[in-house]
Amino acid sequence: MTERKPPGTSWETWIDEQIRVAREQGAFDNLPGAGKPLPDLDQEYDLAVWVKQLVHREQLSILPPSLELLRKVEKELAAIDKLHDEATVRRRVAALNAEIAKVNATVIEGPPTRLSTLDVDKVVARWRRTRPANSRGSSPASQPPQSDAKL
């Protein structure tokens, strides 16, 4: 099907011939959804429906960078609670802080960022508080936090 249209042949004839050959070779046999109704046929026509489906299917973000950063920080902080060692927690917070600093310094579109870098020690203290009681004494770095300040 990669051949070029021969000169003197109309587009319609050439395309019809390609479809006929493909049908004879079975290219259209057993296609997914064959014999089933078209999805979303009863929904109101939306010109941008394919964009919405793409964003949903690929889990793309169309948020401005500052709001996307807020979402990412929330997800990372939730994920940090499930980590098993303090060194990994500190690395993840350092990576977040680098990203926060970059966005704060470079983003000029969308709403301004309202995030400052995270206090690594406060995040680690919160992480320690969420650890099960049997794993608190497993590391010398697992001392109770000095302050209960919020993040």
C-alpha cells in the first residue's frame, strides 16, 4: 500500500482498488468492534471530543505549569508516606524542591506559583509519624520529631 498513485488514474479509482485488494487479503476481517454499535453515538456532537478522549486516554495534563506542579507535589507527598527508608524520602523531596525552584524561576504563563520549597526535615518528621510502630526503632535516624509544625 506504499506505492504511489499511477499517473492517469483518478484518486477515487486508485483508492477503491487499494480497498478492494485489502478486503480480498482479509485486512478488514476480525477488526475490534466489528458488528458492535458505534460508541457514544447517542451523545451530543462535540467538535473537540477527540481531544478530550486523547487527554483522558493518555492521562495528559492541560493545566498551566503552576497548577500542574501543585498536583504533582500532592501526589508525591502521598507517595512519600509509603516509602520504606529515610534516604529515599530525602532524595524525593530534594527532587521536588528542584522542580519547585525551577517552576518558580521560569514559568511566566498561567497563574503564579504559590509554592515554596519543602522543608526536608518536616517532611521526614511527618513520614516518621506515619510509619508503623514496629519500624520506628529500626534506624538510628528514626528519632521522634522535635516539632509538630505543619508542612
